[in-house]
Amino acid sequence: MTLYAKVIGKVQGVYFRAFTQKIARELDLRGTVRNLSDGSVEVVAVGEEEKINKLIKELKKGSPGSKVIDIEIKKDKHDLDFEDFKIVY
């Protein structure tokens, strides 16, 4: 399963991408996380649905110092091909 999430709120400059990468790697997910020009963060994660749902729960909590207002979520049954979970700069 592939998750596409756009995290909205105070999520840039508060180690949100590193937080997301750490959680995703702990859950053995693959994908990317990156800042968007509108101040949000985009997360693309691939893995088992149960682990994707755990990641979503953590994204809603956010990193220390962040304030998540909303998350736009889309899921797709098709897996994209990623080898690891990386921060995109």
C-alpha cells in the first residue's frame, strides 16, 4: 500500500522530516518526506497497511515543537518502488 499525505500546520523548521523518517524506518516503511513551498510537508510511504496506519497516527501527533492542524490523506493499493525512507531536500 502507498500513502500520500500532506501535513499542514507548523511542520517546517521543527525537525518534522527527521521525526517522520525515524518513525517510518522503525516501522520498516519505504518512501520520502519533503517540505513543500506552501509550508506543508509531503509524505509518501510504502508498506503494510497496519504500519501505514501507525505512521498516520504519529504524523497526527507530530514532532516536538510542531503543531499539526490537518493531514490530507490518500491511499493506493499499488506500491511504488523505494529502497529506503529518505528526506528529500
